[in-house]
Amino acid sequence: MPNYFTALVREQFDYRELLVRITARDLTLRYKQTLMGFGWAIFMPLLNTAIFSVVFTRVAPLDTGVPYPLFAFCGLLVWNWFASSLRFAVTSLTSNANLVTKVYFPREILPFSAVVVAFVDFAIGSLVLVALLAYYGIAPGWSILFLPLVVLVQFLFTAGVALLLAMANLFYRDVKYLFEVAITIWMFASSVVYPIERVGGRLGTLLALNPMTPILDAYRAVLIQGVAPDPTGFAAAAVVSVVVCLSGWAIFHTAEFRFAENV
């Protein structure tokens, strides 16, 4: 099994230039003929932060332990990377039918590219997060050293889910419609705009199983609170992320020979 995944990684490395080119193409197409360009990567999290700040500071005040706009923007920025990656990955195979049917290359490059493109938006939006941290007088501490690990865990989880969604939509085209409903429910089942631990009872126990919540909490811990991520919750999320990524990649690769006939 280690040799199997080593071969998959080596193939990705061999085709790394293709990944770069497809990512550059998708970035160009996403912002082509738009007035704001990459400004959308900043505008949408800011707009949603403003809306939720009004709700949770004026209408239904919520104590998060940190300034709410900072809490919300951090959560929305991280969530947008996850949701945007999946939104573009779900149709990444069906929208590239000519490549899938006529040229050989590792097909997982297409959903991987969707994750990388969304990460570029995440990186741009992070500039606003840095500005908000400075505005509220929060300086990065030693906990910032955990940030690359948190990003890696989210990348693995997102990539695994992206592979499964892209493959599922290829075989069942209504997946892309069900996805929009599922991703909205998933957002409010995660600690994006409110602390999920506020939900008690059986529902709270169920929501605690969501891997995105420990990941979101880990970002806030290392960037805002200046502490290490919760060892139990984040470790569990890291294990789930690795399992989802490897199993999703294996299933995707096994079904790859059937892609051309289903496009």
C-alpha cells in the first residue's frame, strides 16, 4: 500500500507543470472580464462578516471570547477556501471533457487544481485578516508555528472530499445540485460564524463529529488566541483528513478507467 500511494505522488510530481498550467488557466477564467478581479476574494468574506456581525452583535449578541468581526472573518475565510474548492471541483471532470477523453494525464489534477485555485483566494483574503489582527492589537505569537500544519490538514481533507465529489458528479450529474444544499447545511453545522460548543444535547454531540470544526478552531487558536490547537480535536481531524484524502484518492484512481465513457 505505501508503494501504491508513492507511485501516485510520483506521478503527480511528474505532471506538476500541467497542474501549474491548469491552475493558471482556471484563475484567469475565473476573474476574466470582472471589474474587481481578485478583489472578490476579499469582498465576499468582508460582506458576510458585516452581515453576521450585525446579527450576532446587535440582534442576538454572542460572546465568542474575541472580537466578533475577527472571529467571523477568520471562520468565513477558511470556510470559503473549503467551499469554493468543492464548488469548482464537483464539475472539474465534466467541464473538461476534451481533456478527460482525449489526453492521458492523472485525472486527479483537475480537482487538485480547484483546491489550489481556491487557496490563492484564501491567501489573498488573509491580507485582510492580518489587517484585522493589527487593528485589534493582536500580534502573532509562538503558536503561529502551528499554522502550516493546520493549512496542510485542511488541504488534505479538502482534496479528499474534492476527489470524491468530482468522481460522483461524473457518474451521477445531480450531485452538483445536491452539493449546493449540502454545503449550506455543512456551513451552519461548523463553527464558522458561531462556536459550535454552544449547541448542546444530542445535536451538539453529532455536530462535534464534523472534522471542519476542529480545523476552524485550530486557525482561531493559533492566529487569534495565541495558543496551540486543541490536541484531541485537532489530532482527530488530522487523522480523518489523512484517511479521507488517501481513501478518496485510491477510489478515484480505481474508477479512473471508466471516466471517458461517462463524460
